Amino acid sequence: MSRPEDHLPPDLYYNDTEAHKYTTSSRIQHIQTLMTHRALSLLALPSPSLILDIGCGSGLSGTLLSSLPASSGGPHQWIGIDISSAMLGVALERDVEGDLFLGDAGQGIPFRPGTFDAALSISAVQWLCNVESSEESAAGRLARFFAGLFAGLRRGGRAVCQFYPRDRGQREMVAGAAVKAGFGAGLLIDDEGTKSEKTYLVLSVGGGDITGVVAGLDGEVEVEDQRRRARERGKMSGREKAEMVKGSKAWIMRKKAQMERKGKVVKPTSKYTGRKRRIQF
């Protein structure tokens, strides 16, 4: 099935026509409301808070945040950031209550450290995996995004990112980027294996096992402690450490992996990678 991010970058895909079509669709409004409520239940905010809405679009989620009753912990104040000027234009037409910023989350979150109590993102993070030039990489964009988000949240703050991963590999790449930024992270999948499948990345500033955040939910929900899994993958045996000689193929591959995680462009691996060259006379 064709995905919007396969056609154009978000600032071009969501032009004036698409922005109005998206906002006025009753089906999208219904789905967005359900996902926002789900994200709020995972944030578990007991009182009115300052929330960052990443990929806020035309403010559909923000409207719900502003109108949440006191019995549900609201109403919340919110600030939205989006890369589409057309979407933000529709939000202004709708006279939403939040403050709006035009910006690319893949370049970082432009707010002071510790500004927000919580953050949410609905159907936006998968766009960060698409790059438009060879000078950028999906890993780099995700690293800048999660590093900025981690800094922007107060200690103990939470974030919930609902997104549509292309496959399991992309899902783990996104979760892994959050872990590398310092978050405690867990993946929660609703209606797995159906057309209605939705993935939620639950994050906590302070690290540790995040599975307690979703305690009491349906037992069929899949929750994975990405931080623990990342630690296990990163462990090396004594033999592996001994083989990690500077200049060896194993050393080169490890360095290349580190550079990719930092978002740098590295040369592709081939059969010649790490091969010693003969001395030429």
C-alpha cells in the first residue's frame, strides 16, 4: 500500500489542498481523537501540564488537549511544531489555543532544556525516516530529534510517539534512537497484525524499564524494554574484545556503526573493507 512519505517530503505533500482535506475529514478526525486519547492515557498526567505536540499539523490533537476536562487532568497548555506551513495556516484559521512553530523536528527541538512536562506526537515520527539528500541520513535525523526531545523535557517527564513504521526494522531503529538519546523506552502495539495496527513509543526521561508506565493495560499488548535489549546487544565477550584490534575489520565495522548512529554518512561496506593492502614497491 502506498504511503504519503513515499511521494514527497511533508512540507510539500501537505500543501493547502491536502492540509484542508486532512483537517476536514471526519474519518481522520475520529482516528486522531482516539490516538490522542490513547497517548494521554499513557502519559498519565494528573494535572494541567505544558505539552509539546510534535508534528502538530492543523492542531487536531491540540484542540483536544485544550478542551480536556479537569476530571481527566486537563485542560493542558500546549506548543506545537510542524514542518508544513500549510498545516499551520489551517491551525491559525481554526484559531487553536496553542502556540505554533514552523520547524523541522529532524533538525532538533528548538526549546530550552526542561521546558515541557510531557510531549506527544501523532502520526509524524515515520516522516523522519525519509531523507531527501545524500548529506542526511534517517539515523541522523532521528538522533537529532530524540536528543532535542530528551533535553526539552523536564526530569521525570514522559513522551508518547504514535507512528506507522514501515517494518520491524524501522520500528526498532526509531526505538533504538530514543534509547541512545537517554530515554527509558517501551514499544506498545495495538491491534497487531490488523489494518488498524498502531504503534506507540512510550518514553521516560530518567531511563530504566518503562514497562511500568503501561501497567494495567490489556495483556495482549506487546511491551518491549528497548533499553535492556540494546544493552544485551552491546555486550562483547572477552574473545570479541581481544579481537577488537585497532585497524582490524571488526574495529572498522564497529567504528562505522558508531558513525552511522551519530548520523554521519559512511562509505558502504564491501568485501574489501578491512582488508590489508600489499606493500607496493
